[in-house]
Amino acid sequence: MYIGKPIFNGHTDIEQLSIIFDKLGSPDMNGWQSAQNYPNFLCFENMQPKDLNTLIPNAPPDALDLIKSMIKLDPQKRIKIKDAINHQYFH
């Protein structure tokens, strides 16, 4: 909503993953080494995460913090809904 278009706008599964990894970093470069244990895991080029401030430049710091916590690749590291609704962004 802050940039008026989707951040991750792929047209196929592989393109979608490539766009996500290009922006968030590949799983092993983003601290999610266990992703390779999933069935049908595909190896992608190792990519470093981009700075979210450059992807969403007009978002306030609280919004960026919430977004960062919601889009972590590793599902175990994502913010839980009860914590998200109590995030500083909403206060």
C-alpha cells in the first residue's frame, strides 16, 4: 500500500520465488538453512537481502518494523498474529 503496487509480483511459481529471494535474500543467506530439508526444495542463486527502507521508502519506521517481522522467510521467525495486532504501529 505504501508504494502503490505489489512488492512481490511474480507470474509463475518460480518467478515469484525468484522475486521474493531477490528482495528478502535466498533462504540460506536469510538465516533459514533448514528450508533445504523441505520436499521439492529448489536451489536458487544465493542472494543477499535488500534493505526494506529502499523497497518501501515512504513507510514510517514502525510500519517497516512490522512488515519486516511479517515477511520473514522462516515461518518460525515470523511474528505471531497476537503480537502483530499489539505492535507499536497500531498504537
